[in-house]
Amino acid sequence: MILQLNYLMRIFVPQTTKIKSTIVLKNKLPSFTFIEMIFSLMITTILLTSVPLTIKMIGQYKQIALENSSIEYEFFHSDFLKEQKEGAIKPIIKERHTLH
């Protein structure tokens, strides 16, 4: 039994490999090389890892952009301090929360 299998393997294995190689050489299909596949995989992983970070950053910048009142208050505060240092404004505290 083992001798029969060895004989069959010696006959048919080289034939099948020869047939496979001739078929492969005849059918020249355009395909990716291994380096191209690694490069495309690298680009895909970089893009997929950067998407959640960009979504998180966009959410934070959106909150900051919606708070325009705080930015306007900062501009008002800086202008007020400049005028106060120049001596053009002398604030009078009338009550605890009001300036005149």
C-alpha cells in the first residue's frame, strides 16, 4: 500500500506542479506585489487609526467655536484694561456688581 502511494506520488506530483506552473505562466494577470500590498495596508491602518482622533478633535473645536461669548468677553476685558491703564477710564464702583 505504501509502495503504491509512493509510486503515485512520484508520477503525479511532478506532473501537477508542471501543469500548475504552465497555467500560471500562460495567464499573466495584473496583480499586487507583496510590497504594494504592505504599502496599501499601511495606508489603510494609518487612515483608520486617525479617523477617531480627528472626530474627537473636531468635537472639542466645535465646543470652543460655539462659545463666542467668552471670546467677546476676553476682547472687552483686554480693551477695558488698556483704556484703564491709559487713564481714559476711571471706574467708580457704585454697587458690588456695577461699574460707572
